[in-house]
Amino acid sequence: MKRAVVLFSGGLDSTACLYWAKKNYKEVIMLTVNYGSNEEKVTNKVAEFFSKELNVPLKIIKLNFLEEFSKLAGTTLVRGETPRVTAEELENVERAKETAKAVWVPARNLVLISVAASLLDAMGGGDIIVGFNAEEGVTFPDNTQDFVERINKALELATMNPVKVIAPLINMDKRGIAKLLKELNAKYEYSNSCYMPQGFTEDGKPIHCGQCESCVRRHRGLIKGIGEDKTVYLVPPKL
């Protein structure tokens, strides 16, 4: 089995990818990229937790330029509060696109994949594991199969060693991802999906706001997928 670098952002998707990669690859490395986002400190602690839990080495890289560009773009992930949404609003495609634009980090997935590709190229090649999924692919074009295929074509010319993006969740929605997490016995309650997390509980679980789009999608996926949600919310989302 080949080497894998998991792009780990701390949420359900990247947590599922981490457990999946641990099961399917001999060598796994976690890569977390900081760019000044509101949840950065929480994300790093979550990454450290899963690094120890699964005995996977972790690299945390700071990209100051991406923070600068994100502020220039006005993304709410690095300045101000992110939009609050309801479960009903998630069904409205136009509203979903509106909130997606508010949290858009300029070319983030392209930049993060490039960083991971550079690391793997230096190490002799391997796979980049990403948490792209069908639900978020509706509003984020860089979460689609088309994006994966095009970036892999570019990587054939961009690296000296074989590097490829693998998206194991690409055809799943959050319900499917929740089911996979349960199958893999993942401690998903220690992951963080929230754009505006409120710290941690005494036993190390991130406290989610419960009102941002990411929190609502997380809660809906877990409840509809496995009938439970062990996540700690400041304000429990309503479905």
C-alpha cells in the first residue's frame, strides 16, 4: 500500500478520511494548514488529539499569505461572524450559495493540495486524501469530481514523483459520512465542524455554536445517518 497525506481540517469529513486512510494505507501523515481562520486554535488541538489517538504523525503549516488574501476577499472565516442558517435554509440552493460565498477562502483547496503535493513529491510520491463530498459539491465547485479529475491531470505534470488526489467521500452526503464514521468506530465527537467554536469541554470535546451552516449540516447528517449526535453544542440545531 502507498503513502498517504490526509488534508485534515478537523471536521467530520477529514476525520472520516483519516480513519479511512489509516485502514487503507501503510504510511499516513496528517497535514493541517493554518491561515488565520476563526477556528484555527481549536482545529490544531483537534488535529493533535487524533494524531495521538491514531498514532499518525502531524504536520501543521502556517500560510500567512492565505490569511492576507482571505482578509482581502472579506471571508468571514478570518474576520467577523459567519452567517447563521436554519435546516430549512439549507434546502434553498440560492441561500446555500450565499453562505458559501461568505466563507470562501480564495483558491483554498487548490493551495492546500499544492502544499500536500509538494510534501509528497519530496518524499517520493503518494496519495493526497481529501474530504470532498456530494453535499458540499453542490455549492463549492472545488469539492466536485470534475475538480479532482482536473487537478490530477495537472499533478501529472507538476510533480516528479507520482502524486494523486483521492476523494473517498466524493459520492456521499453527510448522512453517508456519518455512517462511515460509525463503521470505523471514529470518535467524531472530538472533531470540530464549527466556524465559530466556543472552546472545549473539560474532557476535550469542541463546543460548537450550533447555528452556523457547518454545525447544522453536521447535526442533520449525524441524526439522519446514525440516529445520534454526541457533539456538544452551545445552542442545539433544530431540524
